[in-house]
Amino acid sequence: MRRIAISVAASTMTLSLAACGALGASSSSDGASPTKGNDLTVGLLLPEKENTRYEQFDAPIFTKKIASLTKNEGKVTYANAEASAGKQEEQLQQMIDDKVDVIVLDAVDSHAIAGGVQKAKDAGIPVIAYDRLAEGPIDAYISFDNELVGEVQGRTLLDALGSDSAADQIVMMNGSPTDPNAKQFKAGALAELSGNVKIGAQYDTKDWKPENAKANMAEAIGKLGADNIDAVYSANDGMAGGVIDALKAAGVTDLPPVTGQDADLAAVQRIVAGEQFMSVYKSYPQEAESAAEMAVARVQGRDIQFDALTGDRVDSPTDKDIPAQLVSVTALTKDNIKETVVADGIHKVSDICTAKYQADCAKIGLSG
């Protein structure tokens, strides 16, 4: 069993994803008497729409899995906060007022939502933190292995720079300071990058917005000079797009390696075209389906199944020993697009290889 603390600056995390192997656990394996039948209601609170994954993948996959687990008797009440912590607090309160059976919460602001989590607890509604570790008395947490994400990004960036990277200068475009995941991505990346490259400038990017990343990158170019930037660590794909736009606006034609995360379609196309070096592919189906299984098991009193799904442990600033499942990730480059996002049904070759990218797709052997 593994523990991580959300506040740790860096760690040497090892994979022990026993929980991932538990997804096939029988819904009746523990023989417990369910506290709720299949006619349950799950509240799903997602944080924003800037990152296309939430609307395109997380919400529909989660909803479909709940239907499957409950023989189409269960329902999902879904709300997206559109990057507003205040709006999400209202949405959470509405779900408490509506007496949903369980809430799956991806927090806009993990600290600000703690009071709402406590209110849900007081109302007898369990809360499962999804993708971001919310503060307050949550019942469980599921996310990707966030420090590993940063490590994979940093390691792949070093591979792109080559063996003599110590003299190279990079810019770090980190995520939102209100997102605890961003701190972990940064910690993992720094574990790989510190001492191996020179960090000329770094930014914590408000709300993960591409336009903020573009403005920050323009500032870094003005400070360092475009010719003196050998690579850019970008914590996600949306910001990578903003970074690349800033580099192009500064007249850079031979783009330096730029990282990303989330395997957005636009980012995959940039990777195909050679504009973005890599992204991090995270299996949204595995995360969303596992969250659905955890929610149903928790409400129906299936403790053995719930425990099997949460074999890891994490600490937040407010609570210790939180049951968790941490899902592994994959570095996505032009060499493994077909084996990852295409094989998992995230993107179709026809969607990636539009007319603009057909020639680039052909060069890397990407075809239907």
C-alpha cells in the first residue's frame, strides 16, 4: 500500500497500482447487505470546460458506467463549474439539498471547497474526490499518479534535449496555483529537471488558461530572448498551445521541444506536425469507470469491493490516510499515437489526420 502527501515537494514514487487490477472485483464479492439499491443518484461535479476532456470523456464515460452498474436504474446529476469556485460551491449545495446519494467532486479550488465537503458529510452524503484532491472529510480519492505525470514530462523533455542538456535553458509553464495537482506535476518535473537544465523562467498559470500561458511565454521570450530558450515544460496541452502561439508570434520557426498533458486532439495534431514534442496520455475511461465503481460500492455498502478499488493512501492538508486509487500514465509521442489514444477510442485516425495533417500522418505511418 502506497501513501503520498499532497504537500510533498518531491518524491521518488514507485508504482504499486494493485487497485487497478481490482477493477474486475465482483459487485457481490463481500456478501454485504446493500444500504442502497440500484435506484441511486450520483452527483458529478466537474471543474471547467477549457480542458475538453471533461465534457468529451469524463462525464459521458462516468454516466454510462453508472448506468451499467445499476442496470439502468441509477442516474447521474451533472454540473460543470466553468472554472468558478463560487459556482461549484453552489452546485455542491444544490446536490446536498437534493439529497443525492453520493457526490463525485473534481474541485475548482481544493481548499475553498472544504466547507462544502463538510456540509455533505454532515448530511450523510459521501464525497469522492475525482482527479483533484479536495480538502475536507472526503471518503476516497481517485486520480492519475500526478507526480509520475511530471516525472514523465521532465524525463521526456531531457530525452529530447539529449545528453548535453546541462547548458540548456528552459521555461517552465506550470498549472494553476489553486489546483493541488499542479503542485504535484511541478514537483515530479523538477525531480527530473533540477540540476540537468537551467530554468530561465517559470510561471504558475492562473486557471490553466492558454491565453495566460501565451502572455507568460511572451514575457519569458522578452526576458530571455527566443534564441536562448531550448525547451518549454508546459504542464498541459491547452497551455502548450498558448506557448507555441507565443513562440510563433516572436518569429520562431524551428520550435523547441514543448511538453503537454491530456492528449487533446489539437495537441495530438501538433505532435504529428512536429510542433509539440509530447503529451501525457491518461486513460480517462479507466479513471471515470473506476470512480463510478467506487461511488456505487460506497453507497451500496460493498466494503470489500470499495477497499479493493482504493488500495493506495494519500494525505491532504486536512485529512490523513485517505483511501485512494492512483492510475498510471503514458508518454505520448508521434511514435505511439496508434497504440494509445487511437487504440483506446479517444481519437479516430480520421479526426487526427485531416487534410491539413495528412502528409505528416503519412510520414509517421499513421493511417486508418
